[in-house]
Amino acid sequence: MSTGAWIAVAAVAVALAVGTYRLLTDGRFRGTRSVVEVRGASATSLETTSPDDQSVWTDVQAAMPDAVAGEQATLVQFSSAFCAPCRATRRVLTEVADLVPGVTHVEVDAEHHLELVRRLGVLRTPTTLVLDGAGNEVTRATGAPRKEQVLAALGRA
């Protein structure tokens, strides 16, 4: 085999590996770490928060005063204008919010709320946060989750 053929085979193998990894990890709800703003510094650090710390919902409501929290849980979706998976995520989260009583869906435009995105440690869109009735983050998913995954995550809230 020539050198060019080996390079093509290697490129296909790498593309398959990356595609398989993304297929397995996108849209999965994982445990969560809270992002706490370091006082007196512009950077953020990943730390666990105490019950006295501000809830995630307080930050969301400060950025979006018209947003309404759910009695049982709130699904907060961070999206952007040209994100194709964001549209599918919006549809799934709206269906779940309509299906489950006491659950609401709030969509945050990541481009217009950069300070909130940084404070909560959102690195890509779509990112979905599941908040409990008190406004604390229970879990989060990056990528487009399926309806069954969202319902299972709400079971933990």
C-alpha cells in the first residue's frame, strides 16, 4: 500500500473513533459540579457550593427577569441562533415540560447572556441544566438529549 492510502485509512479510523465517542457522550446527563465565582477575581473556579451559596435559578432570573421557575423542576436550555441540535433540544424539552406537571422549560440565548454562561460554566450549546424546585442544579447534559433521558433526569430532581 502506498503512503497516501495509509493516511486515508488512518483518517477514516480517527473519524470513526471521534464519531463513536460523540455518539456515546452527547446528550447524556451526568453529575454536576457547581461553578462559583471567585470573589475579587475575574476567573471562575470549580468548587462544591454550600447551601448558603446562591442557587442557579437566582443567576438565571437575574439575567432573564421574565423567566418563570417550575414548582417541581426547571429545564434550563442554553442555545445559540445557528445551532441545529438546539432546535431539536427545544422541541424535546418543551414536550417534557408539557407532559410533566410542575416542570417548566426556560431557553437562554447564550450569545446574549455571556456573563451567565461563564458563571455557570457552559462550554457548548445546547447545554441543558435540570434544576430542582429550590433552583439548585441537579444534573446537566451537553448535546441534544432524548426524551427518555430528560424524564430519567427529572426523576432525580
